[in-house]
Amino acid sequence: MAARSAEVKSYVLPDVKSKAAAVYARWGMSLSDAVNTFLIKSIEVGGLPFDMRPATGPVYNEATVLPIDPRFGSSVLPAEMDDEEGDLYDSLVR
């Protein structure tokens, strides 16, 4: 593989850069690695390598995920959501 020596310069908001860096760091990638991957995938598919349409389904929100209870090995619903009759579910899907 040839050495990466071509430079791509881009200006982004500092907050966007730091949040993106944190996302890719979890994958063991630098921003440079991520941009290089984006460009390679763009070439492979002949355009943007992802769908630009707005999400119609639920979006993952880390703040709303129930923590795992180590006693059970899974999330446990809070008592106010424990509804054996199903009324809570019915009110959510209306």
C-alpha cells in the first residue's frame, strides 16, 4: 500500500470535530483514518456511502437506555412501568 501523503483540508466547528473524534476513537480510528475510509467507500459506491434520508424509526439515545442490572444480566423496568395488565403498553402504542 502506498504511503498516504496527499493532504485534504477541511474546516468544521470545534464541537463537531471533538465529538466525531470521540466516536471514531471508540473504533480505534483517528479522524484521518475515518476520512480516508469515507473517501474509499465513496469511490466504491460511486457516491455517498450512506443514506441521507431522515430517519423514520427510533433513534438510539444513550440517555434513555436502561442500565443493566448485574443481578439479572439485563435491564429491568422501573416499578412504575411494570404493568401486568398491559395498560401501559396500550397507552404507548395509541
